[in-house]
Amino acid sequence: MPPRPSATPRRAARPRLPRSTSGGGFPWLLSWTLPAWTLAAGLTALLVLAPVAALGLEALQGSGGLWPHLLAHVLPPALVETGLLLAGVGAVVIVVGTGAAWLVAAYEFPGRRLLDWALLLPLAVPTYIGAYAYLDLLHPVGPVQSAIRALLGYARPRDLILPDLRSLPGCILLLGFVLYPYVYLSTRALFLMQSANLVEAGRSLGAGPGAVFLRVALPLARPAIALGASLALLEALNDIGAAEFLGVRTLTVAIYDTWVNRSDLPGAAGLALVMLAACLGLIAVERRARRGRGYAGAAQRPRRMSRTRLAGPAALVALGLGLVPVALGFLAPASYLAVEAGKRLHFAGLSGAILSESLNTLFYAGLATIVATGLGLVVAAGPSVLGGRWRGVLLRCATFGYAVPGAILAIGLLPPLSALDGLLDGVSRALTGAALPAMGLGTGAALVYAYVVRFLAVTAGSSEAGLARVPRSLGNAARVLGRNPAGALAQVHLPLTWPALLGGALLVFVDCVKELPATLILRPLNVETLATHLYGEAARGTYEDGAVAALLIVAVGLVPVALLLRVSTPKA
């Protein structure tokens, strides 16, 4: 046996790079950027939570003699009407959204592909624009009731009295047919991704179409239904225009009325806290409904469910059922707005006020989108790129604003902005002897602040999703080559995540254009946006003068619908 060599050449040892507690990264490279990054994320979270804290402090000051009146005469009916509204809207969006999702996922019939994307179109119609359009469409001397009277041979409106849209049931139906796409979108995606084996097993056991839907598909879809319904109900809570136009005294309307008409900021803050509790309760119910609702799937890609082909009368019935929510939620209000806008433009042309309001809308929405996108990237890059569990806590705090309706944010921002203006004015008077104009309250900065807090969750969520798709090894490789975390983020992560960032920015821009409650309360003096212009025209009853602004908002709202059409269909 040959002698064993006394020494064997050893492979050069690879340098062991220190690892951070987050599972990757290099502390000696991160040390100079982590404090600044964490400080920026922490300040962002504080900016989001500040309005909520200010609400509590303002409510503790009491409302003088008005708070007993609010407790006795304002809060109870507002709670009852809000509860009834949410219950009714929840029932409508669940029935319509889930039924429409099952219709296009389980059946094949002529026109199904058209319905597949057309059912998303009501997302482009804000709730207050739907109410604005239907108030004129269904007016006693409007086109619908006039046509019905002519068809039945009645000459005067008093001869045929139809149910009034200005009621709680009318508001429930209107909001339901505008907001059902939230349930349709999430439930449709789940139906399309379900394994065909589950449905076919039910069919093989003798279950009919109804039994398969109720006993197999519907239980599996409960998490998606809960998610979509919670989003729809949060939008219903945030609404102020539709509820006020239709005479429903919700909590949002009570908050706005208490602040604007009664000049009672502590009372409005107390009502806002009650509404915030309702929002958090909705989120808790949704989380509980989805808790423990995970389902195991096969290791291989699940086979799509085969659609049942319909023909003849059954196909016509299916197409008709699918077109009803599209017609009520989008076609009717959009057609009305197009006709009325055409009349207005033909009669008086495009007014200069609309042009200036459009520029104001684009400016404030664009500025808020830029700020929200930058801050969203900052708070999302902490846990996604730098790691660390407690940085994830900052991310959750920074995205809390999406659960807070615009009216609550606006009321919560009034005290700190007013205090900031007082502080800056005092400093200016002490240093220069001159008064300082308002820098916060009553300026565009306050409106942009509210937009950013309200919709920061959208850009942070899109940034987090985009960064999660980038392998950690790419960032580590960039750091080995001498790039610090900021350089790695700019040169590696951003080029790979810009589609997600762009999608989130577009959604925020559209949401800012449509936002009404915060804009009504915080807009600068003598500044109108498209949303506030429309609100004013509807409040005065001059519907034809607001049709152009409403149509422009709907046209902008079609942007997220186009985005959702590209990303909502699961790959085969």
C-alpha cells in the first residue's frame, strides 16, 4: 500500500463574511445606512399614526354642551343607519360578486369573455358619481320615470309614484352594484385557480350544479369573499357623497356635518373615533374569517375546472344575468354622464373652471403619488431588503392609513396642522416680528399629506411585492462587489421592480383623483378639484353642470380597471 502523503494541499479557504441576524447581508456595509433608513421609516410611521393620536387627544378635550346632544341625537341614529347600510351592502356585494364570479368561471356561453372583463368596469365609477347620475336618471321628471309613464299612458308625475331613490334601500342597492367588483375580483381568481379534481369529485358523487357550488366551491371561496367584502364595506364607510345625496345619515356624514355646520372639532373627533373602531372591527372580522382557512393542493400545477357549456335559452339567461350588474354599475351612469357632458359642451363649451380644476386635481394627485411612492419604497425596503422583524412592524404601522377613511384622517389632521402653524408663526414673530402665513392648515400641503397617509399602503404593498420577487442572492452579490445597500437597491432591485412600483403609483393617482371626504375638508380656500366641483353641483341640483367633471373622473378611473385586467387572470 503506497504511503500516505504527509501533507495534502488544502483548498484556499473562502472568506467567511459576517451575516446579519436577518438571514443575509453584511453589517459592516449596512452600518452607515441602517440608522438613516430606520429613521426615515420610523418618521413615516409616525406621520401616519399622528392623525389617529390627534383624534384621541382632541376627543378628550370634550365638546362642551354639544357632546350630550351628539350622544343623544346624532350618534345613535348614525350608528343604526351605518350598521343597516353595511349589512345591506355586504349582502348585495357578496351575492352579486360571488354569483358573477361563479358564472364566468364555471360556465361557457356566448359573450362570456366579454363579461369576464366587463364585470370589473363599475370599479371606474366612484360611489358619489353613481349617486349623482342616478338621482337625475330616476328623478320624477327624469328619463326613466318619464319613459315608464309614457309606456303606461300616464300624463303627470303624480299619477304614477315610484319608490324614491333617496332612501336607505336605494343607497344600499346603488353602493352594492358599484362595489361588488371587490368580491368578484378576489372570488373569480380563487375559482379559476381551484383544482378541477375538487369540483369533478363532487359531480362524480351525484351532486348537481347548485350542490357543487354551495357545498364545494362556496366553502373554498370564503376567504376570498371575506377579503373582497371587507374592502367593499370600507369603501362604503368612506363614502360621503352618495350617502348625503341619498339622505342617509351615516357616521361619515355626521362627522362632516358636526365639523362644518356645527364647528365642533372635539365632537367630530369623538364621532371619528367611533367610526375608526367600526373600521378596525371590519378588518378584525375579515382576518378572523380567513384565519385557518388554508387548503392543501397537489404538488403539480392544478388543472383548471372545465366549464359547463350552455346553449339556447340557458345561454341567453346567463348572459342577461351577467349584464345586469354591468349595466346598473357602469353602463347606465357612464352613458348618462356622456350624454349630459355632450349637451353641456355643445351648449356652453368647455369652461375655464373645468380646466383649472383639472389642473388642480392633476397637481395634487401627482404630487401625492410621487411622495407616496418614495415613502412606500422606503418602508417596504426595510424588511424586504435590509431584513429585521421590527422593521416589518414599521411597515405595518406605515400602512395603517388605508384602513382609516378620508373623513377621519382629515379631522385628525386639523389639530396638529393648526398647532404647527401656531408654532411656526410664534417663531417667526419672535425672530423677525412678522407674521408667517399658514404652512399647514388650509394649504395644499395638508391635502397632499392626507392623500399620502390614506394611500401609502398601496405603494408600500406594491413595493413589498416587487422586492419580494428579487432573489436575495442578487443583492448579496452587489454588496460583495462593493455596493452599499442604497446602491444595491438603486442598481439591482429597482430595475427589477419598476413594473410593480408603476402599478402601485397609478392606483394611488387614481384614488387621489376620486377621493372626496378628505378633499372637501382639507382643500385650500378657493381651490376646487374635479371631485369637489361635482359635489357642489350635485348639492345645488345643477346636475348637467357637473357632468363633464364626473365623466373625467370616470375616464381616469378606467386606468386601474385596465391594470386589473392584465394581472387578475391566473396563468393557465
